[in-house]
Amino acid sequence: MNKQTNSGSYDLSDFLPYLMTQAADQLSMEFQTYYREKYKMLRTEWRVVFHLGTFSELTAKDICERARIHKTKVSRAVSALDEKGYLTRKIDTNDRRHTVLHLTKAGEEVFVDLRDAAMGFDAKLREELSDEDFEVLHRLLLKYAKL
Amino acid sequence: MNKQTNSGSYDLSDFLPYLMTQAADQLSMEFQTYYREKYKMLRTEWRVVFHLGTFSELTAKDICERARIHKTKVSRAVSALDEKGYLTRKIDTNDRRHTVLHLTKAGEEVFVDLRDAAMGFDAKLREELSDEDFEVLHRLLLKYAKL
DNA sequence: TAAAATTCGTTGCAAATGAAACGATGTCAA
DNA sequence: TTGACATCGTTTCATTTGCAACGAATTTTA
């Protein structure tokens, strides 16, 4: 019924959180290499770019909530992207605690490139799966991710 | 056909590596809290304990390969576990570059407790899934994790 | 067998992370 | 009003990580 190698013993690969973490790490590797090498970006930076590319104008807080990233990490990612010239920050005149972010032209180009790369990678993965397998996987991951 | 929220736009939750990372993070959270608070252990430390508990005697190198963890991290985890009194190190007399590790009595108790907690957590997750869903999920994760 | 190369594990250093405190701003209630 | 509290984002500090260099032990090669 299950895939234990030693009869009676509990294997780490039976532990779903472990197995999923390993799988996610393997799947993320290739794409991570791409944005790290091509744009010298960290994971949080690429996620911020993605959210801004998709939703145009967001505050750091918005990104924290959407992406479930701690505000410290987002703050540093935003600073790094600002220094790279990929986004601008504009203080909200209605509530000066808020800073509205949006991508520059250069940032937009990075977004388009990375989004296309992600879509291509995704399409490739999907081709290897039957529709049924994909449906189950996507549904369960969505459920666990609580997105 | 797919779950996009904005027609025509590509959502991050469509990107399998991202979605799986988020799901894995959510699933790992509860268990992580358990070993962090109860035993002040880091993730790598619990994994080392698990491998030693399962396979009794291993070198640091063995653990690196089995768990796909960098030797630096394993080295530091082993040192930490040694200081906590959970394992012993014994230089291999046949090849003095190797150090054979194994759990102490205290380490064994930690292993049993954590393994049981993991099994319980796993069983709870599985109850919520149909056999078909579980089969698909487990098979695909094993495939991607390349374990 | 001597020199070069390899392996195992550790260490030093720079980068990345997490938690808590902070300043600036805004809200609410006395 | 003004004083207490909440929010947004940054900064500081301690911890964790990744990379490269290293020492000791062993194997390979010339």
C-alpha cells in the first residue's frame, strides 16, 4: 500500500511535509538559477516583481499579505529592486505611512521575461502529466497552500 | 480549464514551483514548531536525528547524500546535536577521515518522539484525502523529489 | 615511493534571515 | 484637543546559511 523500503519502519519519504519540501526544492532549482544568474535577484525580489507586474500598483503591505512574506524581507527586497532601477516608490499623499510601488520600464521588462520563463517551465511540467494527475496535484496544493 | 483569477493573466498560483513551495511551507509549519519549541532543534538537526534513528550508524557524508543537505549544514547540525548530548562521534579506524555517528539513549528518545509525532501528523493528513488523491499526490511528489 | 590529486569534515567570512524595537504617521476615545 | 493606541515600513542585532579555503587522511599517478 505504501512505499516503505524497510518493512515496519517509517521512512522520511512517507512524511508528506518533508517529501513536499524536497519536491518543491527540486522544482524551484532550475528557475531559481535563471533569475539569480540573469538578474542577480533573490527569491523574494522575483516574487515582488511578479506581484507588481501582475497588479501594477501595490504597497509593501499588500505584497506581504498576497505573498505571505514577512515585511522585513519585503522591505529589503523593495530596497534592492529600487537600487537596481526596477521600481519606484511614491508616498501616498492621503496616508503618508503608505508607499505605493510600481515597476519602471526596466522592471517591466524583467517581469515579462521572468513571467514568460515561468509559463514556459510550467507548460513543460504540465505536458508530462495527464490531465487527471494535474488536476489532483493542483487542487491539493492549492488546498494546502491556503492561497 | 485553469484557475486564473484575471482572464488572460498568468497568476503566481499557476506556477507549480511557487505553489508547491507555499504548500510545503504551510504543511511544515506545525511540525516545525513542535521540534523547535520542545527540543530547540533546527530543521537540519531533526533530519539528521531522523536518519540516524532509522539507519543507526551513518557518517556525515551518508547523511548528506541521503538527505541532500550540504556538508556544511550537516557538520554544524552534528556539532549541535553532540553538544545537546543526542549523538556520539567515533572515528573510523579503517579510514580515519570518516566519523561514524550514532544516537545516544537521549537522542534515541528524541527520535522516537519526533517520529511518532510525524507519523501522527501524516496519518491526520491522509485521513482527509481519498485513496486516489493520496496515491496521485504521493507518486508525483516522489517523482519530483527524485528520492 | 614521492608527488599530486581526492575525500571527509571543519572553519572563517560574507550574505541572508527572523525577531524585536523604532520613528513617523494616522486613528480613536476621553 | 490631547493622550493612548494602531499601522507602515525601516533598522538593528543575533542567528542561520552558503561559499571557499583549509587540515588531515587516504588514494592515485608518475
